[in-house]
Amino acid sequence: KENYRSMVGGDGACMGCGEKTAIHLVLSAVNAALRPRVAKHVARLDDLIARLDARARELLAADADLEAAGSAES
């Protein structure tokens, strides 16, 4: 049902028409086939974002002069 309902309305076709049923079936098959790939790709992108963020923070902290920043506040 989740795959079949992946297509939204608004196409102007009458309910139960053959072309609408065919489009539903094709889109459902594509959705079912691609959903796991998309989820895997999104998880990989989330991991890359987290690693890039950690590396950027590490590089910024390495170049920061913490003693100079502490003495400027005093």
C-alpha cells in the first residue's frame, strides 16, 4: 500500500482508468526498487556530513591560539 500510494492525485484522469492504473503500477515498482537505495545513499551522506563537520572542527581547534584568547579576556 505504501508504494502504491506514492503517487499523488491531480492528474485529471478519471478514477479506475487504465492509464492511471498503469502509471500507479509503474511508479509503485520504481518506488519499491529505489527506496532502499535512496535510504542507503542518504545514510552515507549523513555519515559524510558528520565526518566533515568533525574534521572541520578539528582543523579550527588546531589553528586556534587558546592562550591568546584567554589573555585577551583578562
